[in-house]
Amino acid sequence: MNPELFLAFVLVAAALACTPGVDWAYSIAAGLRQRSFVPAVAGLCGGYVLHTVLLVAGLAALLTGMPGVLGWITLAGAAYLMWLGISTLRSWRGASFTARAGSEGSTRLRTFLQGMGTSGINPKGLLFYVALVPQFVSADASLPVPVQSGLLGMTFVLLAGLVYTAVALLSRTLLQSRPGAARVVTLASGLIMVALGAVLLGEQLLPVLEAA
């Protein structure tokens, strides 16, 4: 793999991972509601692993070439983000760092799956892999193109995991003794999820309304 291309990809991917968005909102909100933020971060990374697998298999490009299918995926992603945001908003008054009653194992699994759904079903993530990763693949490299794509995809997963972990740790440190601030951050996280879901929904419905 071309070292210069790889370094350029790392810089671009790190910049994107450091851009606040729904992934940040989910990892912070999950950490506020539960004892550990690790399942949330692992779930978010799991969604990007799924995108990497689709990219290597060539399915990502196939899906983006099918507007109808991508449209339905976008609608599903929008509905999911709005549901997740509303669920977060409903819990904002009780946001804290204390463990909740119930099965810790099932809670962690649910958090992981929700995180995986947050990044995995988001078509923006799919388009990111299709639009960005191929620009840093070299046809003249010794490694096959699918292997290069997989390495680049997993590099982004690693960077995202590090950034989301740092964000969650910093948030917990800053908000540990500030329950009022914790509630505000949880409220903001829920609003971000709902807003992004509404934007995705609007992107799909606007052409339909304009054509009507």
C-alpha cells in the first residue's frame, strides 16, 4: 500500500471521526445512562466493521447504485435514529453515572446492538466508505484492491473507536459530579439524534413532495 496515500487517509479519517455527530451523541448518552460506555463504542465500531465487509465484498457500491434500495435504507435509518433520540429524551431527567437495576448482561447487549444499528443502518456511513475509501486505494500496490479496502476500512474503525472512547471518557470526567450538566448533555444528545433522523427523512420525502 502506498505509504503517502495511507497517511493521507489516516488524516482525513481522523478528522471525520473527530467531527461531532450522532455517533458522539450516542456514545455520550449511553455512558450517562449506564455504568460503562464500552458496549456503546463497541457497537458503533461494529457498524463500521459491517460497512467494511460490504465494501470488500463489493456490495456497498452495488447498493449505492440502486437508489430505490438506498432510499428504503435511508428511511429505516431515519426512523431508527428518531426512535433512539426519543428514547434518550425520555430518560434525560434521570441521567447519571449510577448503574440501573436489571440484568447487566442484557443491558450491555442491547446497548451494543443499538450502537451497531446507529452506525450500521446509517446510509451516510455506507456512502462514506464508497466515496472516500476508493480514493486512497492504489491499483499499482502489491496488495490486492479488496485487501487495501479492508485495511483502510478497519483503520477508520480503529480511529473511530479511539476518538469515541476519548469523547466518552472526557464527558464522564467532566460530568461525573455535575448531574445538572449530565442531564443537559443527555437532552442535547437526544435532540441531535432526532434532528439528524429528521434530516434524513426530509432528504427522502422532499423529492416526492416536489414532484407532487
